[in-house]
Amino acid sequence: MTSSEPTPTGRSIVLKTRSARAEIGTVAAVLRGLAVDGVAVTEPVPADATPSMGAGIVLAPWPNRVRDGIWILDGLPQQLDITEVTRSNAIHGLLRNTDYEIRQQSAGTVTLGTLIPPQHGWPFLLDTWVRYELHADGLSVTHGVVNHSERSAPYAVGAHPYFRIGATPIEDLVLTVAAETYFETDARMNPVAEHPVEGTRYDLRAGVPLAQLDLDTPFGGVTPAAAARLTAPDGATVELAGDAGWEYLQVFTPREFPRPDGKGVAVALEPMTAPPDALNSGRGLRHLAPGQRWEGGWRIRYTPAPASTP
């Protein structure tokens, strides 16, 4: 089902199965909501406002930040538009305010696509798409790109979903992240070093209650098939997993995430194919030859609490 009425998040697309429901907006291909068996597993994004703190948006052709918006191509500096003005960075790619077209749709799937044209600091022409496919226990998201430039183009992608498990307070959830390293960042949230998580407060491999965490932290060495998990006190879980190559994850736990009933704690788990400032470091970048195509993705899976035994 698609609504043609324009909103700040674009046209609204509703996907349904017997047990699951997802809502997508065409602006930034935003994931506006996902519920399984009536349980909300992502934070809902209102249709009538720009997504708060990047909630649910697609991040391409790079996720996270580019320091000062400057990177080097063939020895020449490229100046991207500064989109994080307070920190003087270019953040989350070039599609945050782009309205995608609907290229394919069925009851349980939709493919949205758009061009990334040449622009300030980005002399390439890419066609990109994202396919949402609803399942009985969650959602799979596949990102794709083809390079229509006459030269090789760098590319990375990510997404910015915020998670929850129904009405369970976020602070009561336990977060597990299968990451071997974390990135130390400066005051502008740009990476300055990468460290092992072993023996640090960033070691989330055994699970840590969100009440004890205050993070806006990139992680590396992520095991894609078991990237992250949230566990409720009753044993219900939401799991995030990716394809090979999705080896980076940003964990963000803002304390002032806006909701209809007031501001509170939220948790974003942002799957990424490259770390922050990848256009400069080269880490995780794919270099697409003219005409080259790539696809890859990530998944959300909800498992309800185990049935109690009498």
C-alpha cells in the first residue's frame, strides 16, 4: 500500500505479512517503522517531520563523517558540502534529503532507487537502490549501486535504524556487539585511532545493560553474521546481522531522543561497510569500475520471549 500524499518523509509505503508490518518513506528511503507480532522493534519515525537524529535513513555513498568535507582524488582535494555545521564535517552521504522513486513493489517488498549525480566534491554518477523485504520474523535490507561514470568511483553504504523491543524501557535492554575493535574519536567525532575492545568499557561481546552505556562510538572487526543483539528482561531479542563486508557498526545512545511522550534514551545500531572518514583512510571502500554493480545488505530478526513452562 502506498500513499501519494506528500510529507517530509515522502510517500508512505506499507509492507505486510501475516505477522509483520513495515512502513517506509521515500525520502532518504527511510525505515519509518517495523513491528513483528505487534511488537515494535524499531523506533517509529513520524511521517510529518524530518527524521530525528537520522532515524531510519540510508547513508550513501558513504556513512558517518568526512573530516572537514575534504578528501583527495588523484592527488586533488575534493570539497564536499559541510552538512554537520557544528563540527565542520560532511555527514552520512548525499541522499539524506533525496526523494527516491519506487521501482518495484509487492505486498511484502519494495525497491526504491535514485541517482547520485556529480556535485560539490563528488565527480561521479551512480545509480543506487535499496530493497526492503518483509519476513515473518523481521526485515532484510539490500543496498545496490552501479557506477555510470567514466572513471572508478569509491563507494560505501550504511543505515541508521534505532531499535527497541516493544514497550520495554531502553535502559532495561542488554546490548551485545560482536566487535573486536573500537575507534577513538576527537571532539568532532572523527576517528584518531583504533583499539582492541579487550579490557575496555567498549567490550560489549558478553552483553552490557544499556543503562550503563553512553556511546557515540564506531566499532570495527565486527562479525557480520552476529553483529549486534538487544535482549529484554523476559528473553525477547532483536538481532542485527549483515552480509560479508559489513564489518563496521556505529552505536549511538542519545539521552534526548524525541518521542511523542517526551525525550528519552534511544539506541541506534548503524550497520556500515566502512568506518568514519573512509574517503580519506580508504578502509572498507569499494572502488567501482565504470559499469560495475554491487549489492549487499543486512537483516533484522525478532525472537519473542521463550514460552514459560508451568
